[in-house]
Amino acid sequence: MGFLGIPPWRLNNQVSFGMADHDVTLSSRTIARQWIDPETASSDFQRGVKIGSYTEYDAVYGVTLPWNGSLQLGVNNILDTIGGVVSDESPGSETIARETGTYSYIGRSYYARITQKF
């Protein structure tokens, strides 16, 4: 496909390093280039609308806690990029795609997760 909202492919990669009770994971998510469906384009200019490929990088540090617990500290979108930038109908213009399920609009975000198993 490859039309807006339906990328032809996505690629997820992950590298993990672990030692005893500690681990670090680095991951990337890539979304292929997309363009507007030529059959539904309302004009010749609109046929040129496209979204370039986009890659986002994440990192997580995890540690095992006593009594069956764990702690994770992570950063999503380390490079603080916004996905879904559309090269619009006129030269040099850009907008953000409306496919909220495909791209992250938040930019860099941090999180902490504590779990305890009983």
C-alpha cells in the first residue's frame, strides 16, 4: 500500500544488555515513507503529498528489586522528533499528518514503572 495512514512496512529493532539484576535496552521503530492515494487525490498538486520515512529511538534501564519486584526507567523518543511531517501541496510547505495511531506527537517523554509480584 504505502498510502497515508497505511505504511507499506514498519521495522522494529532492539538491542538488550544484561548483567545480574540490571539490564539496558535500546530500541528503534521505523515507519516507511507514505504518500497520498493517486485515485483519491483532488488535484495534481495533491498527488505530490508525502510523508518521509521516520525513525524513533527509545531506551530503558531495568533493575530487579527484592521480593519479586522490578523497576524500569525509560526515555521514549530520545532525539525529541515529531513523526508524520507531510511535505504539502505547495513547495516548501509542511504540516503534521492526522494519523494519530501511526506517529507520536509528544516528542521526548520519560517514565518510571515499578512492579511488585505477590
